[in-house]
Amino acid sequence: MKDLIVLAYTIYLPIAILLTFYVANSLFKNSIVYMNDIFNGRAEIAKATNTLFKIGFYLMNLGFALFILRIADTLSNAQQTIEALSMKVGGFSIYLGAMLFLNMYLFFRGKRVAKQKRVVVENNPANLNQ
């Protein structure tokens, strides 16, 4: 029984870590375009902000993966182990997808706000200092 729980942990943790890194790398490799737009082409600030978002993404998602780590003590056969793993990995994948879409929403919102500010400045240069 304890061996199955340890086996489940050794399967779940690498999957959760690899999923987190894959999603983070895909998201933040592509989000730099939005960051450059949000920060008006100031690449240094865009890259730094993108890196900070990425670190936060790692911390939140890996923290959540560890937070939900506990697997029931009732694993007595391979079927129960696979079912417990599917619940853990599936639940974490849903959470990770929600976090991905939340970040995308924030990027799109930031891009929209930056565009609105540029329109205001272009139409009235006196607003530049506001």
C-alpha cells in the first residue's frame, strides 16, 4: 500500500513539474510580443516584466501542485493508483489551463489599456504627463 503511494508521488510530481514548465515556456515565449506593445516598445522593461510574471506563474502553479500532493492512503491496487493519478493530474491540468487563460486575459487587457492610452496621447499631447 505505501509502495503504491510512493509510486504515485514519483509519477505525479514529474508530470506536474513538466506540465508547469511547458505551459510557462509556451505562454511567456509568446507573451513578450504583448509586453513590448504594452510598454511601447521598451524591450528592457517588457522583458523584465515578462520574467517576473513567469516567476510568479512558476511559484503559483508549482505551489498548488505541491499543495494538492496528498494521495489517499487507501491505494491497494494498480487500478486505484491509476485512478488517483488521473484525478490529480487531471485536476492540476484544469487548474493550469485556468491560470493560462487568466494570464492571457491580463496580457490582452494590458494591451488594450496601453492602446487606449496611446490614442489619448496622440489626440491630446497635453495629456502626456498624466
